Amino acid sequence: MSFEIEDVVAIVDAICDVEETCQPFGKRYGQQLIRLSAEHLAALQAGKLLALDAQGEYVVFIGLEKTVERPHD
């Protein structure tokens, strides 16, 4: 099963305790920090997806949003 959910990405300034606060997505029961390297970013720019292991239980796929280039005037 595969599906997309709207509004699942938030840009934040710091990691918060998701069990104590309701931001940015409401109360959650776990958190994980994943850092991307320059190699990861280059792969995304090249049209690849990243598969992230989320807490040893889920897989999250990350990809860049496709943009349409507009012709220059």
C-alpha cells in the first residue's frame, strides 16, 4: 500500500520533545533525527529517492518536489 498525505513536512528550528509538546503535528510517541549528507542531497537533485528507516519499524521515502521551469522572457 502506498499513499501520499498532505502537510507532513514542517521546517523547525530545533528538535522538540514530541511526548511533551503538541508541535508541529500534534502529540506523537517517538522521534528520530536523520541527517542528510551532501551525497544524499546530490542524489535527490539527480531525481533519486531516499529511503529512511524510521525507528526500525517504518520506511519513509523522501524525494524532491518536481518543479516546472518557466521559459525566460
